[in-house]
Amino acid sequence: MAVNPLTSVEDALDALLRGIETLDGEHIDCVDAAGRVLAEDISARLDVPGFDNSAMDGYALRHAEITRPLPISQRIAAGQPATALTPGTCARIFTGGEIPPGADTVIMQEKVSSNDNGHITVADSLGIDIEPGDNIRRQGRDVRVGDRLLSKGTKLEAAALGQLAGQGITSVTVTKAPRVALLSTGDEIVSPGKPLAPGQIYNSNRPMLKRLLERFGAHITMTADVPDAFKETSRLLRQAAETADVVVTTGGVSVGEEDHVKQALEQLGQLDLWQLAMKPGKPLALGRLPTHNGESRFVGLPGNPVSGYVGAWIYLRPLIGALLGCPTLSRLPSIPARAAFTEQTQIRRHYMRVTLSFTAQGPVAHAAADQNSAVLSSCVQANALAVIPEHSRINEGDSVECLWLVEG
Ligand SMILES: Nc1nc2c(c(=O)[nH]1)N[C@H]1C(S)=C(S)[C@@H](COP(=O)(O)OP(=O)(O)OC[C@H]3O[C@@H](n4cnc5c(N)ncnc54)[C@H](O)[C@@H]3O)O[C@H]1N2
Ligand code: MOO
């Protein structure tokens, strides 16, 4: 087979991520930490639960005394301290209430009958299905002091934020958000809100990529419209690099004489790779731009909106992940599915926009009807990208690898 003249996605990813170091950390309040990535391991300072407590509304007692009628000697609501349980008695207790010393079992109130003079009797004859320890949530069952609570590199989503709060933690060190400059090239591109002249189109790429990048964890430092002119392209690339860890451009990376981005990049810095074995996204360009205190990575996405969309998932997500030191961003989860389409590829791997449906026979991938790289509607319903390798044919019913589009 002839050598593929295009660079493989794997080689492009290797080149893009080589030498990337995790950014520094910053200390922030937990109330601002949603979606940020931990730059430190966190150990538990408290047992959770902090004390044995009841999992049910009911009665705390000694299991050995379960068969007797028991008078109620104390009432323990959640948040109230308990005192030692007097032998031959039980305690009225509520979910979350502290187990009184001496009690070893909680009976839920549905299993108990009480009489007028405040005695309870366990309704279940002899309490046969009630074991010692039932309905008691033991101290430290969830987390013990000194346990690793959360690891460095964890994205702080809902459950992790709950864990931090459960420890009384109010501030954490997170990785600084990667700074991204987003430039839109093309004389035809106009921002929504302005009138369109003949031949012009609205800028779909900017809000689309801004949203994706922010969901990946980046902070957008600069956006700009770049006209199809070499000098202006150079000037704005230089300016963008100074504000950002990553400069992302859209458009202007193909072969036409109005495509100035590559030349400007080569003059200012370095073009590492151009022309990848993928569809959409073939003219994608990767490189670097020098700055006063180092360098900024450059990702030149093709102008076609779907090419930019797919390029963001395949390259920008792992790049932002590497800068954040967040391993879950390095790879999209892969789900094998049955193809509900046929497709044949040549030298480019095809990332088809598909909707996965989960049937009793397993996941099925339905391809968007029009897979052209200018047809952004193909992305709106898609929840995955089906990967059709180079030089292959997929028939309906064949198994196909699908990349699940999770942002974080
Ligand atoms: N002779 C060749 N022509 C093209 C080739 C090729 O190999 N030989 N490759 C085609 C492929 S594949 C792609 S993808 C595009 C990529 O071109 P560019 O990256 O240079 O992008 P532009 O030409 O600037 O724009 C392409 C297309 O996308 C529209 N566009 C651009 N920016 C935006 C935006 N922000 N929002 C919405 N739409 C945008 C632009 O108007 C063009 O229609 O090149 C092919 N050509
Ligand atoms: O690579 Mo282009 O993105 O096929 O349309």
C-alpha cells in the first residue's frame, strides 16, 4: 500500500502534546471551584460519617433486648447529642440522629407497635430478620481521616464538590485555566448583530468553539476578526500569542492564495504539521508561536464549521487536558456500536457525526444524513463521533468505534 502523504491523527496528537507541561496552580475558594482541576491531592481531615448514626426513623435499642416491650427513655433528632441508653429501654431516633452509647441496632418505626404508656414492641415476631447493627451508619464508613479524598488532576464536578464540603474544606489549589486566544479569519465573516453584505456569512465558529473550550476548562483571553491579509494576520497572531497559552484560528489554512495563516505562522514561529489523515479537518495546522516569556501553542482549525467542531474534540480537548493536568480529558470514552449506515474511506479517517441510541441489542449509531464539513446541523443532534479508519469499509450492522462527546 502506498505511504499515506497525510499525517495520522496519532502522530499529530503526539506532536501537539509533546513537551506540554501542566500549568501552575492557584488557590481559590471552593464556591468558585466548579469545573476546575485539582492541583493537589486532598486527604480527609474528618471521618464521614463523623459518628455512628441512624439510617432510619425508628428506635435504637440493644439487640439482645429485642423481644421485650421497651419503654422509650430518650428522643434523639438529627443534630442532638445522645446520652447512654439505659438498659431495658429504647431511644426514639430519627434519620441522622446519633446512636446512643449502648444501643447496637435501629428498628424502623414501621416494624414497631407502641402502646399508650410509651412502650414499644417489635411487630415482627421475635424480630427474626433483624440483625445486630441493622440501620446503623458507622463512623468512617464513607471516608476515614487520612484517606485520600480526591486526587490531583480530578475535575471538580458535583460529587467532588460535595466531598470537599463534607470535610468543611473552603479553599483548594487548582490548575490555572489555560488561556486561549480565538481568532476568526476570513473577509467574509461577520459577527451576528451586524448586517450581511452579499457574499458574507455569520461567524458560527466563534461561539461554538468558545463554548467547547470553556467546557474543556479553558479561559478565552482574546477574540478577533482577522482579515485575509498577511500583515494583519501576522500582527494579530503575535498579539494573540502574548495573551495566551494556545492560539486557535479558524479558516485560512487551505491552499488558496487568500489563506495566510500558515505563512504568517512560519514567519513568526514554527509550523509543526499540516494536512492530517482525517475527514473533516484535513488542512488542520499545528505549530508554535514565540512569546516574550516562552511560546504559545498554535492550532489552526479549518474554516468549515464541522471541521472546527471535530478538530476541537480531537485536538483541543486533550491539549487543554494536558495543560490542566487532567487525564480524563486526554481521551474521549470509546463505545462500540452497531452501524446503521455504510461508509467507505480512502486515505483519511472519517469522524462521522452520529447519534447513539441504546437498544436492548446494544448501542446503535445513526449517522447524520449530510456529513459534509460545512453542514453544522450534522453536529447539533450528534452525541458521538463514529471513527471509520483509513482504507476501510463499514457495512450496516458492522461494529464501529464511537467517541462519546463528553465535554469534561
Ligand atoms: N483546492 C483545494 N481547496 C480546498 C481544499 C484542498 O485541499 N484543496 N481543502 C478543503 C477543505 S477539506 C477544507 S476543510 C477547507 C478549509 O479551508 P480553510 O481552512 O482555508 O478555511 P476557509 O477557506 O477560510 O473557509 C472554509 C469555509 O468555511 C467558512 N468559514 C470560515 N470561517 C468561518 C466561521 N468563523 N464561521 C462560519 N463559517 C466559516 C468559509 O466561509 C468557507 O466556506 O478548504 C477546502 N478547500
Ligand atoms: O477537511 Mo475538510 O474539513 O474535509 O472539509
